[in-house]
Amino acid sequence: MGNRAQEIVNEVNDLIKEDALGLASDPRFFHEKVSTGSWILDDMLQGGYRMGRFNQFYGPEGVGKTLLVYYAIAEHQRYYEAKGEPKLSAFVDAEGSFDPEFAAALGS
């Protein structure tokens, strides 16, 4: 089955003249992961947040979306600072709930 699947992928890519389609085992689809700060969430997400990807949090008001984002940013910063490669995180505050003092207290 695996060989036939790869043949189909190759045929489609040849047809559209781009290398756009791939199998899930393709190394292009593997991304570094950073902990969420929660071993339970890390387990659910199979290792944490995928870096270089858009991570969206949604749900009803008051369920902890903003808190998850604060923790995600803090973990991201800790991870890359420990590697000596500080990187930026972006927080799009669609609800107008950003609290800079609370975020700083969490390490964001």
C-alpha cells in the first residue's frame, strides 16, 4: 500500500508541476514541538505545540483560553532562551483581555 500511495503522490505532483502533495510520513510535515507547560496537554498534543505553525485557541468565555496562551508564550520563550536562540511570539487579543502584569507574572 505504501508504494502505491507514494506513486499516487508523485503522479499528482507531476501533474500539477509542484511538490505540493506528500504523505504524512514526509519529513516536511514534522515540526519541532514545545511544551504547553502541562503534561496532560503535552500528551494530548503528542509532545506540545508545533513550532512554526499557527495555534488557535477557541471556546466560550471564561474557560482559560487566555491563560493557555500566556503559558504557551512563557514556555516558548523559556525553551528558546535556554537554547540561546530567543524568538518572538505573537498574541492576537481579539477579546481585549490582555493583562500585561498577569502575563509577566507567568513569565510571558
